[in-house]
Amino acid sequence: MPQHQTIIITGASDGIGAAAARQLAAEGTTLVLVGRSPAKTAAVAREVGADHFLADFTDLAQVRELADQLRAGYPRIDVLANNAGGIMGERVVTRDGFEKTFQVNHLAPFLLTTLLLPTLTASKAKVIQTASVAAKRFGRFDIDDLQNEKNYEPQVAYGNGKLANILFTRELHRRYAAQGISAVSFHPGVVRSGFASDTTHLMRFAYHSPLKYLITISPERSARELVRLVRGTPGSTWQSGEYYERRKPAASSAASRDMDLARQLWDRSAQLLSITTP
């Protein structure tokens, strides 16, 4: 990986994002960490010598402010790692009027990425999405029910959000590969972290009880895949537009390969956010 790159990692106050920051810290890069916890984000940033910003993805005004700050502070962005996300509990609508799982996992990173597009294209950036096998295991994607209003279940909403990450990656590649952007998504493994702390779903028990040591891997091990993608060379180490599991392109679900669905999701997301993309 060339030196002196600017790498932005969201969801960097804990788990995969924090572990990846630690692994990248000694490589002569400018690390920019984004988290929602002031104390945790500042602590990780101090530890690795990184810049940091705060943004709660349940509030899109904070995402817009974050994009403004990043554009102003970093004329070149080599890597944007959209790592923030999570499974929620009961169905909640945010102050922006969107179902919380959909907003945090898809709309917020979609908004951040599209607001940064001029900088990302000029920088020929890599855009990395932390997706999940939950897209295949739990997703029941309905383009006409993006707000998860029908028969809401936390794991289904989460699976749909992770499927949206894969579709977003494919459409970002289709639209902007010719302008220099490389886009990739990946499954990080079942990670031992603060994940599922906001849900009442059974996943909370799995992630926050002794059972976690049987079914999860450490954030450090999981972060190696994110770091591999950050360090890698699109077209050689990995292929733009693809979804990866265990360092190999993976199929996920049939819906995840539906390019018409990917286009529809992009257009509807932009419409919901009242934005146009270049």
C-alpha cells in the first residue's frame, strides 16, 4: 500500500473499526476515525495517533455535517471504510422519518459516500462496505418496503440492511468505476464486539454471554480482512464490485446479484434523501 494515504473508518470506536485502526496505525497513513461515542472514539484516536470525528448515524444532520468536515479537512481521501452498522431491537423511526436499521446500515453510509463523491472520484478512492452473511441468511428484501414496515423482525431488517450494502457496492462500481472509484463489500466473520448491544433479539445473548467464545472471533482477527482490502490493489488483490467471504468472491443471495434491484435501491435512496448524484 502506498504511503501517506488518507483512510477514513466509520464505526471506529470499538470492534472491527478500532482493531483495523490499530493495525493500520504504523503505516505512515493519515487515519481518520468516526464514531458515535465521544469517550471511546477519542480514546482509540489517541492510542493510534488519528484524527477523529463524532457522528450518530441515527441523525442524518450529523452525517451531513460529517461530510462537510471531511471535505473541508481532507482534499484527498484514498479509502472510505463504511464500517458502522448494527442490529436493532423493536421497530423505531428516527427523527429523519426512517426505520432505524435501514437508516444506520444503509441510508447513512449511502449519504456520506454520495456527499463525498467529488473527493472520492478525484482521489480514485477505494470504498469498502462491511456487509455480512446475514444478507443471505436473514434478508427478505422488498424494494417497496425499505422501511421494514411489514412483519418487522430485527434480524430480517438487519439482513436487508446488509444486503443493501452489497447492492450499493455493486451499483457504486457500475456508476463510478470509470471515474476511478473501486468498491468492495465483505463479511467480517461473527465478531466478538459490542455488536447487538442495542437489540433485544436473541443475538444479544449470543454476543454478550459466555456463548460468544464458542461462536465468535476476535475483532483483531476480523479486522485483518478489512485491512487486507485497504492495503490491496483493486483488479489484482480484489475485484471491484464484488462481495467477499474468507478472502474469496462469494455469491450471497440471488437478490444481491440483481443489478436492476441495485439500480432501483440507489435511485430510491437518493429520492428519500432528496439528493442528486453526479
